[in-house]
Amino acid sequence: MSKKIQEKLLIFALGGVGEIGKNMYVVQYGNDIVVIDSGLKFPEEDMLGIDIVIPDIGYLTENKDKIRGILLTHGHEDHIGGLPYVMKQLNVPLYGTKLTLGLVETKLKEANLLGETKRIMINADTELTLGSIKATFFKTNHSIPDSVGVALETPEGMVVHTGDFKFDQTPVNEQYADIHRMAEIGKKGVLALLSDSTNAERPGYTGSERSVGVEIEDVFRKAKQRVIIATFASNIHRIQQVIDAAEATRRKVTVIGRSMVNVVSIASELGYLHIPDGMLIEPEEVNKLAADRVVILSTGSQGEPMSALTRMARSTHRKVDILPGDTVIIAATPIPGNEKYVGRTVDELFRIGANVIYGPGSITGVHVSGHGSQEELKLMLNIMKPKYFIPIHGEYRMLRQHATLAEAVGVAREDIFVLDNGDTVEIQGGVARKGSKVQAGNILIDGLGVGDVGNIVLRDRKLLSQDGILVVVVTLGKQDGKILSGPDIISRGFVYVRESEGLLDEANRIVSNTLNKLMNENINEWASLKTHVKDALGRFLYEQTRRRPMILPIIMEV
């Protein structure tokens, strides 16, 4: 009788390792797949025209009959923002806490997916059976309520995903991290721990969100005119503290920015925001009140070009202007890559004459991170005592630093796996090793196009943005191959035609000579004609201008 082959446990990320954003993690045992989170990230500078980036889910679409569900740790965009695109291809159950599902439902409604998506509400006491995998949850602290970590009990052992977390001893909403539950999980034995690495480079402990409320109220009291405060729309704890500070200083609050309006509406409806009656006013009412009785709660803490704060800073917002003497608080740390945008917005605000409070939270006091620093990461490792450790959610240097912290608390170096997206860890018989790679990468969203913009299109956009384009239009006679019309050269983003007539006349001559020479040699395939024109014209233009515009020959026959 043949012995049954033991299944392998596979753990890997399709997004969220070696980067900040588009978190998506996969745990698979045999024919059962559990997905944790489905986020997005914002494009990098060289992704011209791209709106957002989501994970490549090719592996999941090929194995969608094995997916038992997507478990959501919390409601931030980098953990739920990809769902409107992912759920069009994977019609699988979604599991999330009350607030997380509330935020998700708005996204699904906009994508016309709400009716066909199965959504199951969970809490920290929920137990789920997902094929051969059993899922339980534990409360964590983060900068949004209803955050949970996930414990997956597989036939190989326990896999724990922390979600985003810190250990805040005085949380604003009094939702304390459930250290007792974590300790119980650790006592049972954790085979593999996947833990948040965002602040792995930051020593010590992350400050309590409650300390921010004290600073915000102090700024409100000292401000002689209006206060404009920009923060992440999903930072509900921060929004609550703004409302509390406004109440304490007898100010009214107006909310500006589509995402901020949506989150405030959902969170207050579900009971996560407590807003006194009469506190909120419409933006149109701002100018009717005394300047020292108004707070404007806004999006734009990352300097996004179309955000409410940026438009107010440029005096292009339809309803609200920032006036000299107003106080502007940017209550967030720039996401890596956004520093330039934030700096530009701050400059515009200073030009107006506003008093601007910005910079690291450790200096201003108006921001603390939602992610644990080194001592908290070590505490999580010590509570869980994992056999194997996989740092997640962070750029590669952060993952490496987290691996060093794990070694410092006793995890053997050979039992730590620092991965890239698509790298797998295989565990069989309690022994882990690096497995084969699965398909992973970026899917770029441009307008309504999902994945139709790839590296070649981006390369062309980059070329167009640098040196522009020349279109060469020529009409040839079908019988004799002689030039009947043209060459006509159209320049866009390369040179200003009226000031470069000599250059373009010479370019015309080179195109004509090249075509005539090819025809005399009986070379008349269009592909060959176009290649020779591009090569000859490209060489000439580089010699004359040291630029390499995109050259697009259009050859017609009549």
C-alpha cells in the first residue's frame, strides 16, 4: 500500500515585500488557498500617466477554484484598494471587520460589484474553517479602528500574519492590542510569523496617538484665524481628535476632499466617529463664521496634485481659499517618494502667508506613526516565538533590518526568509526552504485600462516626455515608387517649428534622399523603408541637437 504524499505549505507575497503598498499575501496548503489583503500603491515618478498600481494576480486567477477567501486585516488603501479590480476576476468571499467592510462596500458599489460579492463580517472572536485551514484573529493597534492580525492553523502548523500594528498603551478608542490572545497563540507554537516591517529602522517605541490630540488642541487654542488640518482620510483616530479639539475650542468643522467626506460619513454612520450635533458645517458656510471659529479638515497630506489642500494652496479650490494668517497643519509623514510634492505644497502655503506646521511628528507633535518601532517589533517576536520568520510590508532595507532584529531576539539566521514578491517559502514536515518563484509583479491602472499599459508603453511615454516626437508623412507612387507628396514633418515636443525651419528643411532632404536611394536599389518593403528613414533621421537630429525624439514614419501608396 503506497504511503500518501504529504502536502506542502506554501507562503508568499504577490505584493507588499520590498515595497510600501499593494499588500497581498498568500498561504496555500494543498488545494486550499487563503489570501490576506488586496491593496494598491500609488505610481512612482517614472510611471507616467498611471493612476494606481495593483498586484499581478495571475497565479490566483489560474487557481481561483482553490481560493477559500480573502481575509482583510484593516481598511487602509494599501490593504483594500485593489479589491474593485481583483474581485472582477476572483469572485470569492471577503472577510473583514465591521469598519473594514463598510469602507470596502463603498468601493465595490462604485465598481458595480456589491451585489455579486459575498461579504462576511468577522471580529476578534471569529473562527473560520477555510478548507484544511482554520483562521482565527486577534486585535491590534493601528491608525484605523478594527485592525486585526490573522492566525492560520494549517496541518503543518500555525502561520501568523500581524497586519499593520503597534503597541499603543493609551489608544484613542480604547481598543487595546490583545496581548493575551497573542501570547496564547505563541504558547501553542507558531511555525511561521509574517510581521510588519515599516518602522524596522526606527529605534525605541512609537508614540501614542493620544499625545497627538493634546498637541492639536494646543494649536487650535493658539491659532488667531482658521485652522486647516490635512491628514490621511482613513486615519479615523486623528479625525476624532480633530473633532474633540474643535469642540473644546468652540470651533466648527467642515470636511473637504472626496475620500475624507466618504470616510467621515461611513465611520460616523457605523459608530466609529462621534460628532456632536451641529459640529459639521458645509464648505459654503466657512466664510460666514468668524475666522477663529472654523476648522477645515482636508485631504492632501501627501501633496497630491489634485487633492483639496494642494488646490487650496494654489487658490484653485472652488469653495475655500487659504488666507494670510491661517494656520495649516500637515499631520502626516510623507510616504517615500512624495517628499517633493509635500515640499512644493508647503512652499505655496508659505507664499500665501499661512503659518504652516509640518515635518516629522517627533518635532511637531501633530503626528505619530501607526506602525511599531524596533522595540515593539521585538516584543511581537518574543510573544510569538516563531520557528520561522518572514518580514513583510516594507522596502527591502526595512525587511533586512527587521531580520536583524529577529536574530537579536533568538531566531536563527537560517530560519529567516527575506523575500521578494513571488518568492515562495515551502514548508513540509516542519522543514522550511526557499521554493520556486510564482508569477508576481505590477498591474498598472490608467483610467479605465487595467493592465493594458506595460513596460514598452511606459518606455514610449518616457521618451515622449524627454525629447518629444517627429511624425514623417510621405506619399509614394505605387507604380514607380517616386515621392508624390511630402515628406511632411510634424514636430510635437521636439522643436518649435517656426524657429527651426532650417533644421526641418534639412531633415526633409535627408528623408527624401534616403527613400530615393532605397527605391533605386529596389528596396520597397515598408518595414525596411521605415527603419532606414528612422535611422538616418535619428542620426542627423542627434548630431544637430543631442536629442533623440521618437520618430514615427507614415508611408502611404497611391
